[in-house]
Amino acid sequence: MSFGAVMTRDVPVNKVEPKESAIKISNLRKVFERKGEEIEAIKGIDLDIKEGEFVSIVGPSGCGKSTFLHIVGGFIERTSGVVSVRGEEVGKPAPDRGMMFQESTLFPWRKVYDNVAWGLEVQKFPKVEIKERVEYFLKLVGLWEFKDNLPSELSGGMRQRVSLARVLAFDPKVLLMDEPFGALDSQTRETMQVELQRIWSESKKSVIFVTHDIEEAVYLSDYVVILTKRPSVVKEILKIDLPRPRDVSIRKSYEFIDYRNHIWDLLHEEENVKSIGGRSNAK
Ligand SMILES: Nc1ncnc2c1ncn2[C@@H]1O[C@H](COP(=O)(O)OP(=O)(O)OP(=O)(O)O)[C@@H](O)[C@H]1O
């Protein structure tokens, strides 16, 4: 990632080779219109996310995180600025950008296998390839043995894993995740974070991950982008120099707590900070 003001904390830094840009955002601005009134959600965001990076976005409630993600996904039009994915300017939604939401978007009447196969069928993939992909990704998320179950027969965490398999089956270049674990209980959420870290490290996708949970952001990310209150700009970009793979016990380390507290302080400086959720409020 490269930006104007990247902050690193006082922890060891591994030297890495410069990487290609996966997602470039310059001067992004978004103004909504509601009943003749203008609502400026995003004032100006600049980011350069490199291939394979995991970047979380945190910020006060209503600062424009979801709007930002939906613009990168091509679901919402930007007012001005440039958004490109691997050199191509973002227009409409496309399979190279996989999107995952807080609530499972699985079809309740389709079995797990058929839910994961659905998008590939719509895109007219050959049957043999569909089978290969569905099997591979259901095994990756650990749910192959549930392929014949309906979503209603699974737990919330399992449903989100199926949603993840469905997104990954398209082999998108980037993954856009909007609070994907927000509706899960804390135990399941932690399990999902560990799973996501493993899947991300195996699949090498670039990820933008929106969350209210500061610890989740620190645990998963290479960088955490902290937005200001609306109309949002980037307040700080924090590089998370914790070794990978990260065991859950890393949350108890001084470095982890230092990152968490720093983000908490930044968010606390912003108005509406009381509406920031997650365990980190218990500082
Ligand atoms: N379609 C819309 N029309 C008008 N205003 C909108 C629309 N969508 C979002 N907004 C406004 O834009 C601002 C940013 O909303 P957004 O949902 O992106 O924030 P957020 O940071 O994701 O919020 P939260 O943390 O609560 O999920 C809010 O003030 C919201 O009311």
C-alpha cells in the first residue's frame, strides 16, 4: 500500500518487494441527494492497495464505509474521482470484484452445492468446471460434507462460509467484505476470523474489509484505514506489522494492544465515537 501518511508503530518491519497496484482510488467523492438535499458522504479518499494486501476500513458510524465499498464494487456511482481495479476503471459490478455482506444472501431453496454453483451456472461455465470449483471452494471453507444441506440447516457462521465459497468460486481479483461477521456471536466471529486469515493466505486475494470491530481489523489486516466522521477523508493509515500467520493469542500481545488502543484513540477523537461497536470499547 502506498499513501501520503502511513503510520507504523514501534515494531519490527519485514522488508518486502514493491507490489503491483490492485485497487487505486484517487480523489473519491460521493454526494447523495435526498428530497432535494445534498448529503456529502465522502469528501475525498485516496488509497493505493497492492496485490494480495488485506486492508480494513474503520470509522465512525455513518462516515461512509459501506458507500465506499459499494462504489469500489460498482454498485453505487461516485460523484467524482477515479476508482480502478488492476488498471481498469470501475463501472458496473463485475465478477472480478467479489462482494460479501453482513447478512447471508444465499437462496434458501437451493442446497449448499447449488448455491455455490449458481453464479457459475449463470455465467455458463462448463459443468465439469463448475463441479471442480464448487468442490474445491466448499472444501476450502470446510463444508464439503454439507453440500446437500439447505442454508436453513446450517448455523450463521456456516452460512457465511458458504457465502464466502460462492464469492471465491468466481475467482475474483479482489474481495470486498462489508461487515461479513457482524451478525455472528463473538465465539463464531473469532473462528471466522481465523478461517478467513487462512483462506486469504491460501487464495492471495486483495481484500477490503469494512468493520466496526477494531480488534478484528488489527487481527486480520496488513493496513487499517481510519476514516473521519462524515464527510469522510482518511484520518490515518496504520501498518500492522504483526507476524503471520497470527494465532488468536496474539490479541494478548503488547503490540496488538498498542495498535488497538491507537485506533480506539483516533476514533474517539471523532464525533459519534459512541456508536463504534466491538469489544474495543471496553478499553
Ligand atoms: N442512498 C442514500 N441516499 C441518501 N443518503 C445515503 C444513502 N446511502 C447512504 N447515505 C448516507 O451516507 C452516509 C454514509 O452512509 P454509509 O452507510 O456508507 O455509512 P457507514 O460508515 O457504512 O455506516 P455504519 O457504520 O453505520 O454502517 C450516511 O449519512 C447515510 O445516511
